[in-house]
Amino acid sequence: IFQSIILFALFLLLTFFTISFLMHVLITKPVRHLVLLGQQLAAGNLVQIPWKSGQGDEIAILSSAFSRISVYLRNLAEVASHIATGVLDGKVHVRSDQDILGTAVGEMLRYLKHVADIATKIAEGDLTMMISLRSEHDAFGKALQQMMTYLREMAEVATTISTGDLRGQIIPRSGHDFLGTAFQRMTAYLNRLATAAT
């Protein structure tokens, strides 16, 4: 009977170590790995998370979710990096109607493309477009409106000068207003020429 008790105790001990080993391999180790990956994601390290398909347990589902989060954040980081270097050809993949971050980055990208299109048209001399503000704090929109107003004013000055009307007084907006200063000097010079000719 003593031998049976020892064999039974050895069997229990072996079973305990086997179960402990299996729990470590199947649960503890994968959970620790996911915790480490979660910490890396939280720290901004958008690591490639390996996802083992074929497993249907909760750990595999959680691993799949971490993998999708990492891919999603890498996509947004890539678009943001492109925007930071002036490249506006990125594409944001909005995940759902509740995807606030993806929607915001997509809206930002569309707005910056719109601003770039307006700036290109202004550079081509097109001063006919109307610029509407997206909000009362729209810094780009306000700057474009001011630039458009100024360029239209300068175009009107040039048109007036081209008809021979030199009566308008041109006051540069600042010491750095090269266009306003040039028109002011040109008008003063043309006035002197007109006075000398009479």
C-alpha cells in the first residue's frame, strides 16, 4: 500500500508539473507576450505583431485584435509622416462609423489637399475662387482669404495704373510688402514722369 501511495504521489506530482508546463506554454507565455506588445503599442512603437491563424481561443482572438490595431496605427502614422513632408497622396482606411481618429486624419488630409489646390490656382493667377472657412479658427482658410483679398486689391491697382489713372494712393501693408512697395514706387515714378512731361 505504501508503494501505491508513492506511485500515486509521483503521478500527482508529474500531473502537476505537466499542467503547470502546459499552462505556461498555452496561457502565461502568450499573455505575457501580448502584454509586452500592448506596452510597445502604448509607447508608440508600432511593431509588426505576428498573428497565428488557426487558433480559435481567446488569446488568438486578442492577438488578432492587437495585430489589426498595429496595422491601423501604422497606416495612420504613414499618412501623417507623408503629410509632415508635404506629400498629400496618402489614403486613410476608415475602419467604421465610430472610427474618430481615422475620420479626423482623413478629413485633415482632404482639407490640406483642398488648400494645396487653392494655393496652386492662386499661383497660376486665378483670383476668382471664393474661400470658405471650415471653422472660426481655420488658420489656413483665414490666411488664404487675406492673401486672396490682398492679391485682388493689387490686381485692381495694376488695372487702374494701366488705364493711366495715377491718383490712387498705395500704402504697403508692411515693411515686407514687396508688391505694395513696388506699386507705390511705380506710381510715384509715373507721376514724376507725367509731371515732367507737362
